[in-house]
Amino acid sequence: MSNPSSDMSPAGGRNGLEVAITLKAFRAASGETRVALRDVGFALKPGEVCALLGPSGCGKTTLLRIVAGLDHDFDGRVWLPSPHRLGMVFQEPRLLPWRTVSQNLRLAGASPETGLDEIVAALGLAAHLDHFPGELSLGLARRVAIARAFAVKPDLLLLDEPFVSLDAALAMRLRAELMALVETHRATTLIVTHDVEEAISLADRIIVLSGAPGRIIGDRPIETPRLALTPARAVGIKAEIASLIAKAAS
Ligand SMILES: Nc1ncnc2c1ncn2[C@@H]1O[C@H](COP(=O)(O)OP(=O)(O)OP(=O)(O)O)[C@@H](O)[C@H]1O
């Protein structure tokens, strides 16, 4: 695997996101090479919400990091919408520990003009703006990370299990926030989740990766508009996706 063969390009006429990873491998300290992703290719239209599912260790976070431009050491190419404003939520909140909540949000580009106050209020963060990350519970820190990603009004959103370990009511509110954001800003979204129901409720499309090395074993559109999706149909899709994931993990 060599750097010259990997490329992150602005879209050059493309408006969505296009991923064509032929190979991503990690070299272990022992010198052994472990392939994490092989032949993963897909394209998302502007505003398309795609949920990425697959067994633990199949390369979902690795894929998100490549799309975010945090990892260039892969074979293939990624085309990003051009220009784009990226919002990303990692599994861990990753806030700057020496900056207050307010500073963390503003440093990311959030401002009253981008609707920061509304998002802070929606996430119940108003009382915590002057706190430092070390003073926050994990749930609160996750909410700050979500506020930071949403408040820059991104048109490309990369979310790595953003709602995990939040209480059910808050997670539901945040899913609604996400849908509103996607609707108003046509944010092209890639969301990693282990929750099939969450994927069905949020995504226009579900991509399932195989066990390591991850490759695409399912790519399924979800009926839109969402209201047209009957509970019986949703149950059917859930069973179908769950069986793919179980097969991938076995
Ligand atoms: N920095 C690294 N160095 C070596 N191996 C790595 C590194 N990061 C990830 N891996 C390996 O790559 C594979 C894919 O990891 P990744 O975290 O992308 O999986 P995942 O699907 O996101 O897992 P989970 O659902 O458990 O979060 C795993 O085998 C992991 O051990």
C-alpha cells in the first residue's frame, strides 16, 4: 500500500461523495499486514443519508476516517463534494480539554449566525458553556461533540455511532435534529451504527459490510418518504438486514 495510489479529491463536477477504496491494510507491530477494507466502492448523492452496518472490526471507523481525510494510507480514491463543510462525530467526544464547551464549539466554526444558540438549547447545553470537557459526564461530552458537528451547518456529515449510550429520549431528539439538518442543508451523511432500527429510521440507504476485511455485501435503499414505510415493511427490512449482519459475523 503506498500513498501515491491514494487520493482525496474535491469533486470536480461531482456534488455528492464517491468512495472507491481498493485496499486498506494496517501493519501490526509484529510486521504482519492485516487487510481492513477491500474493494469498497459506493457513491452518495447530495443529501443522501447512508447507514453503514457490519460486525465489529469490519472497518466502519476506518472507512469514515478515510472519507474524513484523516487517513491517506490506502489504495483507491475518495471524491468529496466541492466545496464542502465537514461535520464529524467520533465514537469518543474528542473535545479540546483546555478549552471550554463554548470555545470548543466556536473554534469548530459554530456561531450564533450558524444557529449555535438553537442547537445549544436543543441539546440542553446552555448551563455548561463555561465548563471544561473534564468537568462533563460522557453523555454531556457526546452532546457537545454532536453540537459541534451540527452547528457548523455541514454539507458532509460523518457520524460514528453518535447516539450510543445516550438516553432513549435524547437519542430520539437528536435523530430528529439530524433529519432536520439533512433536510435544510442537504447534508450528505454517512452514519455508522449497530442499531438496525436506527439505520432504518434515519437512512435512505443501508450498506452492510462483511466481517474483516470489510467489503460490501448489502446495499439496500429504504423507502422514502419515510411515512410510506409501514411498520410491517420496516420489520421485514430489519429482519433482512439483521440476517445479512449475522451471516457477515459468522
Ligand atoms: N491504527 C490501527 N492499527 C492497526 N490496526 C487497526 C488500526 N485501526 C483499526 N485497526 C484494525 O482494522 C480493523 C477495522 O477496525 P475498525 O475500527 O475500522 O472496525 P469497526 O467496524 O469500526 O469496529 P467497531 O464496530 O467495533 O467499532 C480491525 O481489525 C482493527 O483491529
